[in-house]
Amino acid sequence: MPEEYKELTPYVAWNPLPHSEWNAQSASHLLRRIGFSATPDKTKEVLERGLSATIDHYFGVQRVMPIPPKISSARQNTREMSQKLMQGSPEEQKKARREIRRNFNEAYREYGLNWIQFAREDYNAPYEKMVMFLQDVLVVGLPKTRNPYWLYLHQSLLRENINSNFDTLCKAVSRSPAMIKYLDLQQNRKGHPNENFARELFELFILGEGNYTEKDIKEAARALTGYKIRNNEFFFNRRQFDDGSKTVFNRKGRWNGDDVIDLALDQSAARTFLPNEFLHFYLSTDVTLEDSYLKSLGNIWRRNHFNLGSLIKTVFKSRIFFHPQFRGNLIKSPTHFYFGLLQDLNLDVAPFPSHTLNALRNMGQPFFAPPNVRGWVGGKNWINASTLAARRQLIESLFSPLEEDNLNADDYAALKTAHRENRGKITVTEKMIKGIAGMKNEAMVDHFINYFLSDFDNDQIRKVLMKYINQGSANRTEKIRNLVAVLLQSPQYQLS
Amino acid sequence: MKNDILQTPTTRREFLKSGLGGIGLVAFSSFAPAFLTQTTLANLPAPEKDRSILVLIQLAGGNDGLNTLIPFEDANYYRLRPRLGLRKEAVTPITHTLGFHKSCGELAELHREGKLCIIQNVGYPNPNRSHFRSMEIWETGSDSDEYLQTGWLGRYFDNKCDGAPPSEEPTGIHISNQLPQSFHSEQTHNLYGLSLQRNNRRPPVNQNLLEELIFHTPGDNTAGFLKHTMMDAMITEKQVRKILNHYRPAIDYPRTPLARSLQQVASMIAAGMETRVYFVSHRGFDTHTNQLNTHAQLLATLSQAMAAFQSDLESHSLQDQVLTMTFSEFGRRPAENNGRGTDHGTAAPLFIMGNSLKQSQIGRSPNLNVDTKSDLIHSIDFRQVYSTLLNKWFDCDPANILGKKYKPLSFI
């Protein structure tokens, strides 16, 4: 691919998009990239609001996701069970362990569903996508953490700090119970270091591989001693803290954990590491911008004290972000694909945890359970035969009538509640399709293409769809349904 | 373009190359289903009946080699591992100084029968202790300060498949949610992935319309990648669905994800698929804390699954065609840590399983006369193993694929 973005100089690249280039295409590109979809209505709204005001609208106001009820009760319950675990007979202990597992599992499922419902809302979507980005850098996961309450705390912490400086966020994350558990920070004690957290802090959170020595890690691990979890909260155990002198990045001192984070952020690699991750997430997984472009962005970020809000603004308003080279060619993550579908089709999230969470799992992105501490690599890695089959299956399920008789009692009750609360529209119904069936074929096909696809050269697609809709005399509603369902399975719809 | 409308392509590959420039929509739509049916005949005789197949088992997380193969007469081992060291009684000895972890009974038996070769102390110079970087080094076959974009098997596919008669069947199949880096290549190959979860294997609806949309997607950049992947997937899916649904293993596999993966591999090999490389993953080896039980479980799963797979292959008389190899990104530190676990280390043993092995052990146990902060020094470079496989098993010049010459081993 020719690196066309280089027609912008490294300096000009990060300047704001000229007003003359702010149009419907740029507005829909912005919406698809910061969020999950760009329906014509929303595009119009954003176009009128303007670029800067749109960024403020989506990122400027702190969002709070309420604690899922079962997370609350699991936390309470676990405390009682822990008593039994310590004092009970072997039989009681076994029972308590089972009970905790069951509570955790149910709480995780409810949490996953609640988050999906929260993040699918148009107003929250870009904010929560940013939370996902941070979750993909400052990674923790269910399999090792086990406790869904800690996952909730961790995510809330990321959400609270979306506009904070990065050092503040890193320091908070080093105290996050989920992280302490995930990277064995509790086992890191004076005289008995466990380097797991220190290594990932440098390699995956702040600097990147190759920008530190093994000795830096060993010494940093000593500074990060004494971090514990007590009663679901961070607790600093002074007696396990190694108070001695350490040399990290050639600087000697009686550093503590926060000092080490500051020292790492002082390294020049810190200026470009996170911005580069950010660009891989939002701009292009395939193209890594040339050093001069990254450095230019990194310097802006540092001048803004590593403020995450400033990074968001700089990048999403920049000329390079809107460069034609980067339009319509980012492979949607499973979450992006799923939420985008729901928003595009104007559907509510099915209120069935297993249904919803399995869809994400089968597409390769189980909720809060990345494959490892590196998180999801994304891009072409999302796509293989089995994840593609899962994407197709999801679409089929959204376009097939719900078989209420097959629901279990919990799901049935959840559906009734959803209907009562007017959020029970979970599949595309015949009625919805009939609304559009009066349109002329040509106009209808154009409508679908404009509605669902980024602006490509879509002539060939148009021809195929026209041929399909014109031929034969089968049930028209059925045909429209098939046409849309298949269009959403096409290569183009997998791209953003 | 010299497309002749009468010259219909006969293979998927030709079809792709023709780019549809000269084939009208009508011609295409009547042509596609037949073409697709043809490729789903799984029982066509394979062009090479005695083709050699390699199955890789990735032990993700860094397997603790010293607690897999235990040097139970070495006092240093117990000095370094006062709590994790496995006593002689808890070991299945294979020599008077070395034994398998007791969870690996099946592997010990295979070793005794000459079907399992142990290659000791495998690693590479200037080891990297990051999971990802070290796994990347293993999968790309690079030096520790060299960054390669392609995997060692991907480069094998590039070399081997270019110019080879086109095959309708996948060159490589992985059973994992992500394409392994080992498979990354310069050229696009038909690589198929099965997910670890049980798939709903119903045929999808509206297949024809989707096929047309896919064929009419412009064939460049990311959209082109999606187009090719989707098309390959659709074709292979039909075939694989049929194979998996009809396979009757000769023995009962254990009920573990790894065993299920290997059973699926066996079914595809038994169906005569032309695929030469299979990749399965067994994860959870990153045992920083309380590792004794976890590690015992992981090894038991590995040992039982491998033995079941080998015995299934034997029952189908396929044992001569298949070699199975384990690998992990690194071993663990010789000294245990303070949490009854072990931290990221360097060299470790790997296993080769098959029917035509010439040796059952290569190399010696690592020297453990080291202090508690030290790491093992590898004695065999993992690329010597690759080189041997590429040369003797796949019959190609390893220097083309690995970039330089490595001293071959003689296990095959």
C-alpha cells in the first residue's frame, strides 16, 4: 500500500482538520471510528454539531456505569463464604467454594450483559470504546482474576480516568485488586521479588519491548513490593516493602512503586508507546506510522502532561485521522461488529446473558477475558474461518424470529421485563421490513448501501443486489430480509 | 486481459486469478455451485498418499521443564527447589538419573517404546523473558534481536506451495482462536482455523448471494484479505463439517479441550486432507504461584491427549505419516520463587512423537550448578530442530526458510 499519508508532514499531520474538509463523509468516518456505527441521522447530527463539539459531547462528560446488583451481592456473599472457608469442616469448605464459584459466574454474566447494554447506547458508545482501548492496554482478565467485582472496579477505574494524566492512571492501576491478582503483585515481597507486574508495566503499559533492561525490571520489582489486597481494596504492607536503594534507568534512589512509574514515563519511549497503541486501535492495525509522525504526536502529548483527554482530542481532530488512506479499511472487532449491528438495525440487546456473551466469545472476544496479558492484537487476527462463521450466525439470529417457547424461565422473565420497559426489540421483524418494502428496488438498494457500508466503490455490490431483488417472484419481505442479512455478512460490512 | 469466456477455471485458485473480468454474472451464478460441490469431495485420493504431516502442540505460558523431566539424583535440583522439587518416589524414571513427572505416565511409556524423543535443554542465545517476544522468536524462527514478520511455517508454505500443483485444501489448519504467528506468510495461503469452542455446524443460509457478494469485492488491501479468507473458509467449512461429523475415533479420547483438538486433527488426517501442518494450543503454563497442582494437571492433560492421539493414528495406520512436536516460549527459572511457583526462564526440553524416530533422547539435563538468581544456558538451538524437520520431514532446504544453516539433529 502506498503510504499516502506522507503527503502531510509530521507536523501538519496532527493539526486540526480544516473546516473545508468537514463534511458528511468525514462525519461518518469519525462516528464509525470513535464509536460503532454511522447511521444517516446520527451523521447529520454530528455534521451540524461540528468536530470539536462532537468530541466534547462524547468524551467530555464523565460516564458512570451503575454496579450490577449481582456483583454487589456476590461481594457480600463471598465475605460470608470466606468465613466458612477458613473455619468450616472440609465438607463445608467444599460447599462454600462451589457457592463462591456459582455466585461469581452469575455476577460475571450479569455484569457482561449490563455493560453491553450500557455501551450500546449511542451516547455512551465512544466513551466505552475508549474504556475498551484502555482495557486492552492495562489488561486484566477473568480466568486469573476470577472475581468479577474486581473486574468491575478495574473497569470503573479506567472509566473514571479517561481524561486523567497517564501517570495517574498507571498508579491507580497498580493499586487495582484485579491487576494485583492478575500479575501476581501480592507475591512480590521484600527479598522475594516476583517480576511479573514490573515487566508488564514496562513492556506492555508504558515503554514497549526493548526500552528497558532486565536489571531495570529486577530493580523496579523491588520498588513495587508491599502491594496487597485486603477486603477487596488495595492495602500497602510496609513490612514487605523493600525500602533499600534501587537503580532504575540509571537513576539511583530509594524508589517506591509510584516513583518507578514516574521514572518510566521520563523515558523517551513513553512518549510514543501509548500513542502508537492508540493509533493501532483507532486508525490502522496494519500501518505503523513512521517514527517522525509518532515523535511529533508524542511531543504534543508530553507537553500536555501525558493527558489522555488531550491525546483523544489531538488524534480525533487531526488531519491524518481523516486521511483517505485510513478510511473504511479497519477490520471491526467482534464488539464493534456486534454493537454496530445493534445500532444500525436499531435493536436492543437481547436480555439473555448466555446468548449475548456467547456471541462475543464465538467471534473471538469474550467479555473481559483476553487471551493473555497483551490483550487482543486485533486487525486481521480477528478474522478466521471460525470467527467468520460466528459473525454470520449472529446476523442470522438477529434476523430470525425469537422462539419464546425455547427460553428458560429466567430468560423468559427477562424478556417480559424488557418488553415492559420498552427495550424488547431484539430481532428484525417482518413489520420493520414491510416499512421499507414500498420503496422502488433501485432506491432501496441504494438506501441499504449508503446506510450500512463505508464509502467504497460499491458498483459491483449494487449490481449483485439489484439482480437478486429483481429476479424471481418469491415473497418480497423474505427477499429484502435475505438481502440485508447477506449484505451485513459481506466483506465490506466487516470494515469500518 | 486475455480472459476467454469459454475457458472456465477448473480450480478455486484459477478462479481467483481470473478475477471474473471476463465472466458475466449469469455465467458465474450457474457455475459457482457446481464448482463448490466439486471441492467438497473429501474422499478424492490425495495426490501424495504418503505425505508427511507435522502437528504442533503449543504449550503456552512457558512450561516448567525441570518439573516435567526431573533430574532426581541432582542435589542442586533440590537445593534450587526446596518446596517444588519432586521427590524420586513421585517420578516415573526413564534412566537412573532422569524421570518424567508422574502425570506423564503415557509419555514415559511412549518414550520406552521409542515413539517419543526428548530433546533436552532447547533454547536460543540471548533469551528474552517476555511471553510475547519469546513466543514470537520461536514462531518466526528469528534471532533474539531480529524482528521477522513471517512465521517459520509461513515461509515454508511460501517456498513449498509456490509452483506446487494447486490444492483445494488448506495448507495449514490451526485449532485456536487466532492464527498462530508460525503461519504468517508473505503470500496468501488457504489457512483454516477451527475455534476451541464447539461450533454449531449447520450450513449457513443464503450461501449463493453471499458468494456473489464476496466474489465481487475488490481484491486488494484489507477488503481483498477478507474476500480470500471468506471464500477459502466457505469452501473448507463444508468439507470439514462433513469430516468432523462422520469421524469415529478408534479409541476414547479424554474429555479435555486439547484431546478434542487432537481428535479433530486425527479426523482430518484420516479423511486424507492434503493439509501438511496442524497447530493446536494447550495453555495455562505461566505458573508463577502455587504451581504444583496446576502443573500436574496441565501435564496430565498433555500426556493423555498425546497418547490418545498416537494410538488413534496407529489404529488408522497413519502413524508413519505424522510427527507431533511440543514447544513452549521458554522454560522457567531453575530456582523456585517465593510463591511456590516459578518465574520466566530460558531453555526447556521439547518432545517429538512419532513412529519413525531414530533416537529417543538428545542432549543432557541442564547443568544446575548455578546460584538461585541464574538461568539455564541452552545447549540446543530450537532452529536446529526446525532445520531437521524442514530438511528430513518436509524435504526442503532449511537455509531458504531459516535464513542460515543450523547443525542438524538426527532424531529422524
